[in-house]
Amino acid sequence: MRLFNHLYNEKSFNHMSRKLSRRNFIKKTAIMAGTLGLAPSAAPSKILSPCIMVGEQNEFNATGRKLSFNREGKFKIVQFTDIHAIEKKGETDHAYDIMNRILDIEMPDLVIYTGDVVTTDQNPKAIWEKVANIPTSRGIPFAVALGNHDSDGRVPRDKIYEIVTGLKGCLNTPKKESIEEVYGYSNQVIPIYKSVNPDEKANIIYLFDSNDYHNLPDIAVKDDWIRSNQIEWYLNQSKALTKENMGKPYPALAFFHIPLHEYRFAATAPGAKIMGWRLDNGEGVGAYNSGLFSAFLECGDVKGVFVGHDHDNSYVVHHQGIALAYGHFSGGLNTYHALCRGARVIELTESEEVFDTWVRLETGRYLYRITVPHTFTSNDPKYRPYP
């Protein structure tokens, strides 16, 4: 928050935000992004576009592909979130440009989309293919955790997920269980294997579907939550993996769309150490806290949680030994945002709970590079956020 408070008057921002609906298109945010000194919100498309064209699917296929650490024992993930891609010309072009540029800079091993990726009601398959081609044209596999807006249109959520799993380069697999057995669709375990022995797991990625909207009466918050049978599914997966690893949990990360209630608890706790920006009038949590965070504590494997949903939250806070992180808004001009757009980057170290994360902006600049957990637990100057 120090950087934002220095560059922009927080009182003015709060006055402005009260007048604007959370889900309205906010043209005024372009002015705010300029005030932040980071980048204009509507930079000309031709400035950011690399030589790779979007929209044409190549032959890259991730089916059966194993993810593994490189020879240096590193594995890099780029998290794109809340793209809100639509067909209308010009509205999403900037998002495509941003994603292309960031992938050219970071050259990650994996892309994860954490929800609200395609929100058009017209031919969503074509837009999903366009989005998917951005990583796959570079030979980068990707995975998707669905958001609440991904199934807003006429195409139901199960059919949207069928589109996703049919995309070339996608690591998501078709849903096997019924909704009664495991609620939602994008619940999946993705292992990352060791650099030397490709048959041995080193780290784990959990994807969850945080679902869309509940239908309970007399509740103002309509956003859904991760259901109890999804948590049971996670507990079973985690315990089986720990047993496989001779009783030692594999270091793991979790990705989904709607933040947990613990984000709010952690960010508002006395003396909270927030790395990044918390501008979205709090956290847009689901209607109920179903206990996923306590399941993470019980299993002891998940050391970082990464979400989206709140376009103007882009921070990391440490709570009970787990980093609670937001991705960085990666979308176009058809939805609200005040921050300069970009993505969150996560770099894992093989078989270790320690990881680095930073924000890569559309300008090419990076901010708030930190090491989890040391930035929160150590006074050593080398772990201070940079820059």
C-alpha cells in the first residue's frame, strides 16, 4: 500500500468508488491508472502486440503431458485472471496484447487462468480458442479454474467446461464425478515432477471450481462458495498424496476464482503485512465460509492460494503459514479496473515450500517481488519486496 498511498490520495479514491458500481464499466479508472504512474489503460494495441498472432489454433497438444522442473530446479507459472473476453472489436484486444507481451517476457512453464476468462454470450468456443492460442502458440500448456461469470450466458456451465477441456494445450480433464459427488467442474490435481527423475512428483497444484451463484433466499451476497464435497475431495486427494510420499506432504499451491473469507481476516488483522494493492473496497468473498482454509491447515500441503474476482486487489498476505494472494487483473476495457493491467508470476523451487512471486505489468515493469514465507517472517534485508 505504500506505493499507492504515495501516488494517489486514498480519500479521493474512496469518495469516487462509492459512486461507482463494482461491476459497471468504469471509464474513470483510466484516469486513475495514469495517476498511478504505471501505464495508460488504453494503450494503442499496436504498441504491445508481438509477432505472434492470436486466433489461429496450432497443433500443440498437452494431453498426457507431464509438467516438470527444469535443470535448475525451477518452475514458473503465469496467472492471468478476469480477462472477461468478448467478441466486440476493441474491447478485449488490449488484454490479448498484454498476455502476449507478458508471456514473451516471462517465458513460463505453465499458464493458469483463474476465472472470468470468457464472458461473451455469442460463440464462446471461438473466444476460448483465441485465448488458449496465446500460450499454446508458444508451446506453453495451460489450465483453467472457472469463475462466476464464465457461465453467465446461455451456454450452461457444464458445456463451457466441455469447451475448455477440448482446447489444445489444456491440462484440464473432463469431469468424471457427478455434481452430487463433487460439486463444480474445474476441480483437479496437477502434479509437477522432479527435474532428475520425471516419474517422481515434487510439487502439487490444486484447481478448484469456486462456482458461480447460489439460489438461497434473503442473502445479499449472491456469489457462491466451494462446497463441502469439494473440500472432502481435496482432503482425500491430499491425504492419498501424502501417504504416497511416505507421510510427508508435497508442497502445494491452490488456484481458484472467488477469494476465501480468510483473505479479509488476514488483510484486516492488526499489523497485517500486505504486499501489493488492496483497492476493491475489501474482498468479494462468497456467501459462506465453508472451511477450505482449515482443510489446508489440517493437511499441511498448501502454502499458497491464488485467486481473482476482485479486479483492483493485487496483494499477498501471510496467514497461519499460508500465503493468500490475488492475481493481477489481466482484462480488457469492458469491465472495471483502476490498476495498470498485468499478471501475477510465481516461481517454484523443486520440492520446497518456499516460492517467489511478483506482478508483471503491461508496461513490462515488475513490482513487489517477494519470497514466501521469508518476506513475511524474516528481517533479513534480502527478503524485502523489490522494487
